[in-house]
Amino acid sequence: MAEAARMFQTSQMTLYRAIADNQFPAVRIRGRLIIPAIAVERMIEAALGSNSAVDAADFVGEGAA
């Protein structure tokens, strides 16, 4: 979570809230929230492909395949 917060230049609390509101992709493993690298990569690809900002909520529940 700390690494993702630094990457997105936001606080960990902001990410926790977005995840709780189903506005940011994450998986829970043994009580720990993990932000999948594939979700971040897809957000970056989409932003670069459209040359605009993307909504992280569009990547919630998308699956890895």
C-alpha cells in the first residue's frame, strides 16, 4: 500500500478509502490489501492509449485475464 501511495502521489488513507468505496482495484490476502501490478499496468496503458486520465474505478473487478 505504501508503494502504491507513493506511485500515485497520494496518502495510504486515500487509497484505503477508495478501495473501501470500490473505486480502486485491490485484493485481500489474509487480511492484507494488495494492489495488483497488472491493474496498475492496465491503468497506465489505458491512460497512454487515450492520452487522457482514466478512472481507477473502471478497473475494479476486471480480473487478471
